[in-house]
Amino acid sequence: MNITDQLLAALSQYGLPVLFFVIMIAAVGVPLPISMMLVAAGSFVELGEMKLWQVIVVASAGAVIGDQIGYALGRWGGQRVGERIKRRKDAAAKIAQSEAFAKRWGAVGIFFTRWLITPLGPWLNLTSGMTGYPWPRFFLWDVLGEVLWVVLYVMLGKFFSGRVQELVEILGNLGWVIVGLIVAVFLGWRLRRYLQPVNSIKNSRAGLQTGR
């Protein structure tokens, strides 16, 4: 059995405690198939083996607590954490990527990395703490994003309980499609702002020529 099968078997046998601890550990930074866990939990809700409100509360609490642990590690162990990260090229690149993402998107970036660009989430938790990002704002956007993420995946698992594996694969591809659309909209907005002064100058010149 691979790690995914083992976790799903543990979820089926032990229920909510497994869901809580797996999601919390993954939020800190351990790569685990937590999207699959949420979809499976939604399927168990549909089958009557779990209660919907308990799954949402427990999973959201695990995700938020894990994020706060990551933030705290960056906030109070910033220099030591930074030195250790620099020893690993892949981790250093992730930190640099998350810092650039945070500078561009700010608080909204925290929200998006909870439910849409989830692989960047644990790294953004660390960098938010390391850079001294205000904890109340981090906590607010973290809670909003994590609750949305949990509700989205659990409800999809509930409604499509018979096709859990296929659903997770579709959601993985769909996530990158949504990211591409967001980037395209952002670039279009920036291009429009750039072209507005150019069009204004052209219109002004045309008006001057007509006045002559």
C-alpha cells in the first residue's frame, strides 16, 4: 500500500482524529495527499459514516493550526530557519518564490494559497513569519481561505462520492487552469492600464490636428 492508501484506510478506521492530524502536519509543510483526504471525507459524509459539520470544523481547525505553526516557526526562528533553508537549493527557491508572490499579491496571496495554489501555502506561512507580516491579518485571510478550501473539497466529495479518484485528478488540472485564467486577467488589466495613457496622447494629438 502506498501512503495515500494507508491514509485513506486510517481515515476510514479512525475518522476525525486522523483527518485533523494529517491536515495539520501537511499545513506545516509535510507533503501529504490532503486534497484526497478531504474528498474522501466528503464521500464518507454521503455514506453516513461522518457528519458534515464535524468534518468541516475539524479539517479547518487542523489546517489553520498547521499554518499558525509554520508562521510561528518563521517569526521566532527566522534567522536559524533561513540559514537552514539556504543549505537546500530547492527550499531556497521556494522561499524566494513565495516572497515574490507575497509582495505582488499581499493579503490576497495568503487567501489564494489556502485553496487554489496550495503547494505554495506552507512556504508562504514561513515567509510571512520571517518578514514580520502582521499576525491578525495573516490569521484572518488564513481562516477565510482554509474554510473555503475545506468546504469546497468536502462538498465535492459528498456530491461525487462514487468517483473520488477521478475527481481529485480533475481538480488538480482545474486548479492550474484557474491559475492561468487569473494570470491572464491580471496581465490584461495591466496592459489596459499601460495603453490608456498612450491612447490619451493619441486622442489629444488628433484633437490638435483637427483644431488646426
